[in-house]
Amino acid sequence: MTDYIQDFQGVGLFKKEADRIAEQIKTDTVLKGGVLRWKMGNLVPQDVAEFAKFLGVAVDLKKQAAAFKNAVGKLVRAMIDVEAKETDEERAEREYEMRAVFGPGETVVNIFTGKRYKT
């Protein structure tokens, strides 16, 4: 994780990057209910939320973490739904690509869903 706070204070190596992120926090984020999002709707990363709080934005880091956990849960459920609706052709293509990458006879685990595949 990037330490924007140290960098912003001139202690780290990336002062310009920290200044850029500080400006983005001012201009490109929306705070609603203690949760900070980019204007496009995505949650800001945890290190950016912590930096925003340091800069005086009223971010509730517990609510931010809960929102992130909820977003990840939705993503995993969406991945499971997509996989459940896979056609035979799509499944065969996925299996072919895994064999090409990992070789035959290997076990590959989807780190999000926990599903195991044999190549």
C-alpha cells in the first residue's frame, strides 16, 4: 500500500504523486454517508481513503471498509452467476486457455470463488 501521508509530508519518495492524489481527492471524489467514491462511482482504494481522512475529509474508515467488503461480495456473486450461465463453448475455451497457460494435469483455483479446475 502506498503511504501518501508520508509522501505528502515530504518524508517519502513520491511527493508529486501524493500532491496529485490530494488534488484528485478535492476534485474527483464524492463523500456520501462517510464513504468516499470517485465521481464515476467506484470506491477509492483504502490508502486513498486514509489519505483523504488525513487531509480533513470526513471519511468513516469503518464504513469505507464495510462498503469495500460489500462491493467485493457483489463481484464474487456476479462471477459465480456468469460462470453458471457459461455455454459449453465458453467453458471449453476457458479450459483450453488454462491448459495453455498452466499445462495439462494442473489444479487451478479461482481465488475469488474458491472453485477448483483441473487442466
